[in-house]
Amino acid sequence: MIQNYEGRKRVVIENVIPQVECGAYPAKRTINEPCTVEADVFADGHDVVQARLAFRQAGKKQWQYKPMQFLINDRWSATFTPTTEGDWEYTIQGWVDHFLSWQHGLKKKFEDNQDVSVELQIGRQLMEEGASRLTGKEAKRLTKLMNQFSDTAEQATAVALAQDRELTELMYSTHDKNQDVKQYEKILGLKVERERARFSSWYEFFPRSAAAEPGRHGTFRDCIRLLPRISEMGFDVIYFPPIHAIGEKNRKGKNNATNASEGDVGSPWAIGSRLGGHKSIQQDLGSFEDFEALVNEAKNYGIEIALDYALQCAPDHPYVQEHPQWFKWRPDGTVQYAENPPKKYQDVLPFNFENDDWQNMWKELKDIIDFWVARGVKIFRVDNPHTKPFAFWEWMIAAVQKKNPEVLFLAEAFTKPRVMERLGKVGFTQSYTYFTWRETREELEEYMNDLTKTEVREYFRPNFWPNTPDILPPHLTHGDEAAHISRMILAATLSSNWGMYGPVYEFGINKPMPAKEEYVDNEKYQLHHWDWNRRTRISETIARINLIRKENEALQYTNNIVVSQADNAHLFTFAKKSPVGNNIVIVVVNLDFRWKQAGWIKVPLAELGLPNHLNYRVHDLLSGHTYHWQNEWNYVELEPSTMPAHILQLEAPNIS
Amino acid sequence: MIQNYEGRKRVVIENVIPQVECGAYPAKRTINEPCTVEADVFADGHDVVQARLAFRQAGKKQWQYKPMQFLINDRWSATFTPTTEGDWEYTIQGWVDHFLSWQHGLKKKFEDNQDVSVELQIGRQLMEEGASRLTGKEAKRLTKLMNQFSDTAEQATAVALAQDRELTELMYSTHDKNQDVKQYEKILGLKVERERARFSSWYEFFPRSAAAEPGRHGTFRDCIRLLPRISEMGFDVIYFPPIHAIGEKNRKGKNNATNASEGDVGSPWAIGSRLGGHKSIQQDLGSFEDFEALVNEAKNYGIEIALDYALQCAPDHPYVQEHPQWFKWRPDGTVQYAENPPKKYQDVLPFNFENDDWQNMWKELKDIIDFWVARGVKIFRVDNPHTKPFAFWEWMIAAVQKKNPEVLFLAEAFTKPRVMERLGKVGFTQSYTYFTWRETREELEEYMNDLTKTEVREYFRPNFWPNTPDILPPHLTHGDEAAHISRMILAATLSSNWGMYGPVYEFGINKPMPAKEEYVDNEKYQLHHWDWNRRTRISETIARINLIRKENEALQYTNNIVVSQADNAHLFTFAKKSPVGNNIVIVVVNLDFRWKQAGWIKVPLAELGLPNHLNYRVHDLLSGHTYHWQNEWNYVELEPSTMPAHILQLEAPNIS
């Protein structure tokens, strides 16, 4: 139907980015993190086109505007910076600007010595029309300029007045209510979270191993005593494996033995027993008061306690009796345990998300989060989210964040790329990654490009971990101290979010179970005693790195990475520049944990917005040394037993 | 709202291609051209997922289905072939297949020597549920197989029966009506046009220059006499510049002189005079009867007459008096002519598409097309579509094709890439391209990749022209016969749609206007006499090439191109394989028009679906020679004065 066409709006707006799945999901930013929007904006013919970015907090009626800058090939760009947590919206508007077309044409014709008297009359008409769309002071100013323009007898003067800056700006402002302004057909969403969504340092440990003396079950009170130590290392999130009552039925023994022996504490991921479920606290850890004391005391150190959200039940979890319809039952009357044939996980029951009572189940599962949020927990590490439906996460995270936008979710998904990406789209704040298995320069570069140079950058925030209780990669097993330091530096500088399973890492423990990439005598199944007073060169370097991260905004972002070149394949180098301010950091890591490596690395000056010919100083934030460098290619050597990396702050005359 | 979620449908369907601008516009195919659809389909957890392609003619209720094949990384693919002209639709469906999950799990557990008696009971339940969803013969067959399975005493036999192929197929068919089948949220469109949309050979000439004897204005009757000649050269579209009454006011003279002299015929693009407008015929060309005779006689040769659709008016076009509101008027009471400041085009008035009467104007402009369609014209070459609003084209083309899906539109747009692409999206069948200015191997390869390896391939059908009345590229000016042959072979083999401004090309005329890339004494502004009896080596090669195109399906497609390598930078080589059948053609062109060039070229055997180690024959369809080749790299030499190209048909033992 011809009536469905806006026949007189000639502008086309296409290919707007960021745009996640055609706008089905929001892009993500944190408070005060700039959001650059690009679009193709053009019209038929040769008229001048203008474009602007419109943005607002969701729920507000009025748009705020930013004029877009023309880049090349009909591509335009503008940046806005969301200032509050929650949902924001943006779209693009464009119009054919007859005043600017006239302005440009007039100048060209006059310079071509054509008589422009009729053109001057046309200009007067355009200005009159513009003035009629303005009110008050602005209308008056435009009318004054218009009269000056048309009162001029000299064509040359009139042509000059037509190019007046104030006149141009006033005429631009007449488009605010112009019916011929075309708006992009979609309003796109931006999900804005607090800064810790983008910049965080996680320390994982088992609170039951927090005791100062061997043989005793650790408590939350013990954890409080560890806060100064963890704070000195610069972490701002402490993540605990599940703290709930542990199933007694089919409990696992040490080193994942099928049957527990007397006194075995079991896996905390086998949640629930006669003593309670996901809203309980395992009684040896302490009381709710103890837990809240820990949460509050941590807050004084700038540290948050993150809990584990593991949607599975021990066979003796109260849910099994209270809501049998939420589980799968076998023809022999037994409940279905988790399995990945032929493997069986008999201490754990999955929820059956296809059950008819799914709505009540979803609500109860969300209620677990609300329960802990009410007790001061604002960050959840979600266990295996990829084995529960995406629709559940989409609903649950949105429902929680609607009331509590400060709540963050880390997806513990080590699975196929599309699945990991989808979890980011449906709402997870951060995600575990493949970093742990990316070792060579090529692997690291390719992975960083996948994460930061594709649409993935808009919705998937990586969190790099060199190890977890489940993962002891071979390079740590074989690599000792330099390997631990090198991998930790990579994690903490490549990604603005990083974390580690702490005690084993600090103490350089790297003994695997036979033929497995997993720690032997794993804390998952037994208590451990740690000498919490001990400091190592690894823990000192961790403290140094986290401090460097706090002092260098460039390292507080991930998408700003520029991977660069080196003439020695063992050297991996990249640079980061803060989106706001001028902080520039260059990282060089020797990927060979054993031998000194030296060579020339390229500082990507052009990508950092610097001239290719430049004298500058780089200050190594790890060693304290300063080097005088010149142009792009410069020499480095790294002895892993001393320090396997440089973290160089670039100081140039125009960089302060 | 939780109710808005399909909580039990666990499958995710994403990134479906082809998909033009998030589904806003249809992809394009021709009748019987396969359409391969890909999608990411996956679910949470470890269950087996299945996916299928659903497709139908638009307006039909029932979907047809094709099972999708798993590729890698959750990517699936299936192909359907539209069999009729008009709009088609497709989407993707997916489901978690509990039967297949059970089947795989059962096998693994049995092989692990576990007792599977409960699993066998679960299988029985699944089959019962499946049988309840089938009717008639199928339900009976499934019940029979189910009973055989559960009557079996031996576990080993039951496990074997569970894998039965017929059982598996019957269980697959139970998903036709399964409520847990998830459908992709969009239904995507496919616009299917007749074959000539994809495979066409165009010959442009000015009918007024068709006279057999010098000095006389050519007529449609003269054109009829030229049909055998044009047919022998293998063309199937004859395109005429506008055939309407030519404006008398501000008429242009020879070589674009501002003022016509007595007897000057004017530019046919200055349409309309007291003698009529876009629905008139310039009286010297003949009558409507003559025109229809030409259209009908051409049809006997398998040739269609394409008309020019040029939306502009001479100052004396009847529209200017009848519909003054469709034009722009200047303050001095004169009508606005076309301009690109400081240039003026005073013989031509543009329509003002922003006028208030735009709906009536759109309808009248569409009526021009309908008028000529009623007189047998089914192809229109549209003059400068990029200077008229995209919304108009979108509406007009859809409205015309709704009644006459056989009508095709070629966009004469030589402008910015996003604008050219947009015209393809909004409905143009084909478009002119940048081919004319792509000369080196790198330029040709990059351009072919832009056109055929990006989303552009789905909606933008290139039509390659080595020249037009407006464009005489320097390589033709400086290159003589070998250049004409080489560029024509490139156009006709790189692109399945190609065309030429014929007489000048055949006769190797290449004299430019001083300092311009345009023919001197251009037919646009004057009559020309051609010796229509003359044959040249160029015209003979044209005939040969068009015959080769007709006999080799591989050359009837463009997106199937595989550009390959050569060790001599002057040699450009590529291969094409027909999507249906096994026709393979390898083209090698010497881009140096002057000197013999020789070297090794790589036949991309793997991309053509052939083994890397292969003995095969290639038959040069230009020279008639046959060569025995081996593996990928083979030697060629091309002497431009003999023939600047090979067009090699590949004959291998398994290629017939």
C-alpha cells in the first residue's frame, strides 16, 4: 500500500552498530563507558545529508542528541556515554538538509561567476521556513541573521553571510521537529552495568579451608581474618564454591571416590540435605550472622563476596520431596541422576526443565538469588549455565536486574563457542573463556581478535582465569614459577576481568591427578590446610599486577587491545589505550617459561593515535626501569627467571 | 512476563542465512536455482538436537521440509530449490530429540557393560508416546517395531533393535506435530525471478542509427532487419535508449553542445515534447504497430527488447503543464532544471519527489511501466535510479511484479557502494557495476569477492559491461582489438549477466572526446551510420563467447566463482562449477593486451570438489585445443594478438 510509505523521507539508515542479533538483545557497557554508534546514512541524489545519534535512558520520553561525524562511504559515527546503571536506548535520525545543499551550491555557483540572484531568494525562503519552526530567542536570532543576509546589496557579501556559523547552527536546530527527519526503524538497547562488570579481579578459595590451624573446618570468621591478605593482593571479588548444606546420600569421597568414607566432607556442588537446600548454610561454616559479618567486613576492604549458583540437587535435597515434579523419574521409581553416557554422576540430580510445572520452578530458582541478594550478595558465579535452558537465564537475569541492576552474573561455561556467546546475549555479565588453553602467540592473537574485533565484543565480557579447581593446564604442571607468573600476567593484562583459584596458584602447587589436567587431592572433595601467612614471589607479583591495573585505566578495558608484532615467535606483545584520557600501556610477555628471549617488537603507534616517528620513554611498571624508545620497532629481552614480562607505561611529550 | 517464554522449548536458532538486513528484504534466486540455508541450532546440555528447513511459496499454508545436515560448531545446512516465479518463504525448526538421545546413551551404556533394563523401559515409553502422535499406517508400523523391541528377552538384541533405521525414521516423523518443535522467530523471504534475471547477454544500440543507408533516421523496421545479426552473436536482450518524443526546448547539439543546430536530433534522455511524453514514441522511429512488430519478431529469435526508464522531463514535456506540482519552481517563476553545482543540465527537469502530491506522481510513474508492459516489454533499464528515492523503487517494483513477476529491472547506477547495494535490496533485478574500472588482477579479485563472498551476493546481481555510451575506459582507448576481446571475455565469464554498447565495440571504435573517458561524436547527440553487414574478429569472438555461455551452465552463474592464483601477475584465472550438474570451466586471461605472457596457474581442485591429485583434460572452447593436465599447477601461455584468453572445460574421469 502506497500509504505505508513515508514517500517524502528520502534518507536511508542501515547497518547500525552496535546491534546484537538484529536488535533482539542489547549491547553492553558500564557506567561512564563510551558507546560509539556507527551507521550508513545516505539519500538518493546529490543533496547534503545529516545524521545524528539519539539516546536516552529507557523509560524517558525525550531523546538526547549528538551530531554524527561522516567517516567514509556513507558511514557516520557518534559516541554517547551512559551515566547511570540500567537500560538505555539509542537510534539514528537523518535528513536531507536543503539549507546545507543550498549553501554549498551557492558557493560553487558564485565561484563559477554565475549570477546567483535567484539562489539568494531561495536562501531567504529556506531561512523563513526555518525561522517558522523555531520559537523565542532562537527564532529572533535567525530572523535577524536572515534580514542581514537579504538586506545586503552585494552578492559577494550575501554569499559570505550565507556561510555564517551561527546561521548554520540555527538552521541545523530547525530539524529538531522537522517532519522530514527519518528515524531508523529500530530502537536499540544498551544494558549498562556498574564498573565491576568490566573491571574486576577475582580470588577463589574454599571457605572450609580457611582455618588458621590444620585439621579444623574453616569458618566465615576465619575468612574475615584472611581479608587483609587478599586485599593486599589487590583482589576485589572473593568467590566461594557453594556454601550450602552438602548432600549426604551418594556423597563423594576424596579424589572423587564414588563412596565417601567416614568424615569425608563431600563436594559442595552436591547441594542439599535434610539440613537444607540452596538457601541454607553448611553448618560448619557458621551462621547467617557470621556470613553477613564477612560480607560487611569485606565491603570495608572494597571486596565483594560472590556466591556460586549451582542449579542441581543432592538426592537428599528438600526439593526432591517437596517438588518431585521438578525432576525426572525412571520407570523403576528412582529419580534420574546426572549423566553423560556412559558416565554417571549419582551424587547430583539435574532439574527437569521440560516439566509442566516449569513456571513455579523458575520462580523458586530466581527466589534463591533474591534470598542471597537480600543478604548482601551482588555477584553470582553460575555453575554450568550451559546445561540449563537459555530462556530461563534470559527471564531470570532480567527479572533480578529489574529490581537490582547491581547484581552481576559470571557464566562458568566451558563449552562450544555459539553456546558461550548465547549466554552472553541472554544476559550474563561475564563469562569464563578458553584463555586457559590458549598458549602460543598465534592462539592468543586469534582468540583476542575473536573476542574483541567481532560482534562478540558487544555482549560477551571475558573473564580470564589461569586455573580453576577443575582445571590445571599442562603448562602450569610443567612450568613452575615463571609459568605461573607469565600466565597470570597474561590473564590480568589481556582481560580487564580476571581471576584465579588462589591458594594453589600463589603457592605454585601444580601436581595433577594421574593422566588428568586436574589438581590431585582436590579441595572439591576434602579439607585443605594452607599456610595463610606465607608470601611467595607469585603472590607478590599478583599484588603488583593488581596495583598496576588499578593505576592504569588502559588495563581496565578489554576491547581496546591492539595485538602487535615481534620478530621472535616467543615474544607476545600488545598495547592498550584508555578510551578516555591518554593512558597507554604496552605489554610484552616471553611465552618461553624456560629461556631468555630477545628481539624487536613493534609498538603500534598509528593504532594508538600517535605519529609513526616519535621519541618517547617507556616505564616498566614491573621492574621500575625506564627505556628511551624511538619509532615503532624497539628491542627487548626477557629472562623468565627474573620476570617474564614488561608492562610498559608509554610517556610521550603529548601524553601526560 | 514469564508467560511470554516458551519455557520448555530449549532449542536456540540463530544467524540464519541468507538474511538481508535482518530479514527486511528478501534474498533472490531464479527458478530452479538452489537456495542453501544455514543456521546455528543448538540447545543447552548434551541432548541430541535436530534441525530442519521449512519452505513454501508465499501464500501457501503448508510448509515443505528438508532435514538439515550438521556442519561444524552448531552450524546446520539444507538446500531447497524454488520451482516457480514469485515470492517464497523459509524458516528453520529445531527440537531436542529425546529418542535419539536415548538411542545414543543406550548404546554407550551397553558397550560399557552397564545393566540397561531400566533404559529399555524408558525406550518403550518414548516409542509409545511417539506412536500416539502418528496415525494410520505409520502408527501401526511404529507399534509393530515397538512390540518387537520390548518382546525381546536378550538385552543385546533389544539394543540392536533400538538402532533400527525404520524405527529411527518413524520416530523422526513424530516431530511433525510436536509441541516442542521451536520455530525461528522470523519467516524469511526469497524473491524468485525467471532465469534471465541471472543469465542474460545484452546488446545496446540506438534504433535511430539502425538504417541500412547513411543519412536516414533509423526505424523499428530497420531494427527488425538487424535481428538475425544480433541473434548470431548470441545476445538475448536488446536494450534501446529512450524511444520517446525528444524535447525541443533547450535541446542539446552534437557532442553535448549547449544549443542544438537546425536538424540536430537531441538526446533521447531529454524526454517529452508537444508530441508526447514517456508513453509516446519518437515519430521518426515508427508507430506503435512497428514497435510491437519488432517485439514479436525479436521473440522469435529468443530476444527481448528492453526499454529505458528515465524519470526526467524535457522542459516541454506535457507533465510540466499538466502537473506543475511535481516539479520545483524557482522564485523567478522558472522551473528548476537538473544541476550538480556548478554544472547545469538545462535540457532536463528532475521530478521533485518531496512534493505533496507524491502519491499521484508515484502512481503515474508506475503507470508508464504498466503501459509498456502491456506492449510486450518485460525488461527495463532504469536510468540513474540513485537520484530518485529508494522508497519509490521499493513500492513501484513490488507493485509491478505483484501483477507481472516476469518484469525485470536493471539499475543504471554508477555511484557509491552502499547506494548501489540498497537499490538491489529494494528490488532491482540487476545492476551495472564498477567492472569497467577494475583492471588489475588484485582489483578484479577484490571486486569479485565483494560481490560474491559477502551478503551482497544474496540481493545484488551484477551485470558487467565493458563499455556504455557514457563510458569509454582508457584501456579500450589505448588497447585496440586485444583489449576489446580481453575485456569482453572477462565481462562475459566473470558475470553471468553481461552487456555491451554494441556497434562501437564490435567495430573497435575507441576515439575519446578530448580529455574525457567518453566516445567522441557520441550517438547520444547525433545519428550514426553503421555498416551493419560488417563482421570483425571482435564480433566473431562475441558470438563464440555467447555460445560457450549457453553450452556451459557453470558460466550461467556468478556467485560460484573461485578466483585462483598464477605465478605471473599478468595472468588472471578463476574457475566456475555449475551448482547442479558437473560442468566445470576454468578461465585464464592475459591482462597484458600487448605482450605474450606465460606462467603456471593453479586450478582450485579442492574448491571444485575434486581430489588434489588428478589427471584430467582441459578443452579450450576458444581455440579447440585440448591439454592433458595434472594436479593443481599447470602451465599456460597466452599471446594477446592470437587470443588473450583460455576458456577451458575440465574433463576428468568422474566428470561427464
